[in-house]
Amino acid sequence: MCATKKKEWINKTIRQIEENHKRNEPRKFFNEIKHLRQQNTGLPHICKDGNNTVITQTDKILNRWKEYFSTILNSDLDELSSNYRTQIATTDIRTVREILPPSYNEVCSITKLKSNNAGGTDHIIPELIKQGGRTLKQRTRKLITMI
């Protein structure tokens, strides 16, 4: 009975984590994962196949991951990249130069970023951008215009 209750609890927690991820709530998502890891409970080794059937055997799970990644990674990338190269080659450079720099109001819209997110490759967090004030917005606009 304890094992059954434990499995039910783990499955309920995993469903909650998935719901937080689907609702785009990263703070709750990572807190639930952290809480689950602190419980020192092993996660069940399960996976769903292409028909949404749950798989529990390790060899079948590994085969499913192999199949999944082979379909993603072996897509028509060569065809897409050749089309992209053709598109770039046929693009007139004058059309690129006709793009106008952003207005000050457009730059001000960066304050609509969600808080509590990690910084990107530049390690600048959204709170810093939001609290930068008028000077940061003016300098950001100037930088974008220069680029």
C-alpha cells in the first residue's frame, strides 16, 4: 500500500510540474523539481511512445529516445539550409538598408519583459533593463541604430 501511495504521489507531482511548464511558470516549475529532488525519491523511468502509450522497460525507452531524436535531427535540414542560402543570395542589399531604426517608444516596450527570468548570453537580467530608466533606453536605441 505504501508503494502504491508513493507512486501516486510521484505521478501527481510530475503532473503538477508538467502543468507549471505548460502554463509558462518557470519559478513554480523549478521549485517543484527542487522539492522533488530533495525528497530523495527515484523518479520512475517511464516514457511515452508515438501513440502516447506509457513505456516502462528500459530498452524500449532507449529505443524510443533514439527514434525521437533521429526524426528530429534527420529532418530536411539540408533542403532548408539550401533554400535559406538561395533566399539570402537573391535578397537585394538595398532592402536591408531601408529598415528604419526603432523609435523611442519601441525601445520603451522592453520594459514589458517578464521579471524573475535568467539573463541571456550577455547575463543581463530583465530587472536590470526594466530599472535602467530613460538613460538606458536612450543608449539602447542609439546602440541599435548604430548596429
